[in-house]
Amino acid sequence: MECRHCSAESGSSLVCSPCRRDLTDYKQDQLTDILRWICIEKVYDPRRNQYQCFHCLGWFAEDEICADHWPHTKKARPDLRFDVRNVRASCQACNT
């Protein structure tokens, strides 16, 4: 994957390690939105027009699904905050 900030190789993360510490709040918000879309597009079922929660396997509308950092939380592993392998689609109930 290519870093969305400097275009360097970033592994499975949206942003490389050197750029991560220089991100503005605005850029972090943008990357969080991109990460959410990458995460939830994988679980979209066009026949149902809904998204499936990784945890409870229920089906939800787009505004009821989010990207949940799993298995490592953002606080426990801040280096994985923008890693696409560390997020799962989650309904609001399962994400609390």
C-alpha cells in the first residue's frame, strides 16, 4: 500500500510510520473516513443493501455500521490506527 501522505510504501497502513507523527487533526479525520470506507465496503451485500457486522453477524444500514479496531485497540497499538488489517465492520452495539 502507498502512504496517503507522501506516497512511500506503507505496508498495510494508509500512512507510513514517519508521516504518522506529522499528521494534522484534519488529515487524521480524513484517513479515518477512508479507513472506514475500506473496511465496510468489504461487508456490503448489494442484494440486501446492508452491511454485516463482524461480531454479531447482523445486517445494518450504512449509518449503523462503523470500523472497529480489532483485535488491537487504538490505545493499545497506536501504530496500527490506520492499518487496514486491524479494522472490522461493527454495528454500534458491538462497538461499545
